[in-house]
Amino acid sequence: MALRLTLRESPALDAELPPGHAELSLISGDRVSVLASASAPPGAPIELVSPLRVFEGRVRSCQLAGAANYRIELRLVNLSKPARQELEALMARSRPRD
């Protein structure tokens, strides 16, 4: 069974993410890095849930990042061009503005 994480559009102001949530931190091709409230072993299936779509991927690595958050790097599978554009738009909205 896949780990299901809901993507947040705004950066977490507190130190911890709510259970079952993640924030995008990097997109490079079909590789994505997220800050998540849960850990997952390499190779595990993962689903990132956005308001319009569910992105499916496999964990490449997972490291503890802070007191209770994890940095998960994953490779997205079946990533279409419209899905990638949606993911990039979601990341653009989640970045703080100067």
C-alpha cells in the first residue's frame, strides 16, 4: 500500500508538518524532493495528492530533516506534460514571495 501525502500550497510556519502532509522543495525532470511528515523506505510507493491530481512515485531516499520531518526524494511515474506543469505551478505558489 502506498504512503499518501497531501501537498500543502503554503510553507509551514511551524517546525512540524501536520500528519500526512508534504511540501514540495525541488523538481528536476521526473525527480521530486519533498519535506514530509512521514518517512518511507527506498523503493516504497508514494502518492502526492494535490487539489486536482494524484502524483505517483517511488522513493529514492529518505532522510531525517529536523525534529519530526523527513526529506524524501522520489521519482514520479507516468508523469505527463500537463501533470508536470501542474506540479511546477503548485511549487511556484508554495514559494515565499520577497
